[in-house]
Amino acid sequence: MTKKALVAKGKRKVHKVMKEYEEGELKSGPGGKGGPVKSREQAIAIALSEARNAGAPIPENPSRQS
């Protein structure tokens, strides 16, 4: 895949996750067993993580790099 296609795929994934959060359907934990996500920051973290797993070129959080 080209970088442009990966960026588009990442944007779609982030949009999908944030829409789930706004509708109250986003769940935390493995398999969604941790209950609903209540904070926007947690929803953003989940969205970026899923986009990275989909192959989008999103850098890791600088505070987590060692």
C-alpha cells in the first residue's frame, strides 16, 4: 500500500472509533469487556492505537518512548 492509502485508512479508523465514542458504543479492554469509555482522552488513545494496528503511519506517543 502507498503511504497515501495508509493515511486514508488511518483517518477512516480514527473517525469510526470517535463516532462510536460519541454514540456511547465504544468499549474498553480486550474484546470490549471493560465497559464503556467515558473520557475523550481514552477514546483518542484507542483510536490512534487501532489506526497504528491498521498500518497508518502514526508515531508513538513521545512520553512512552524510552
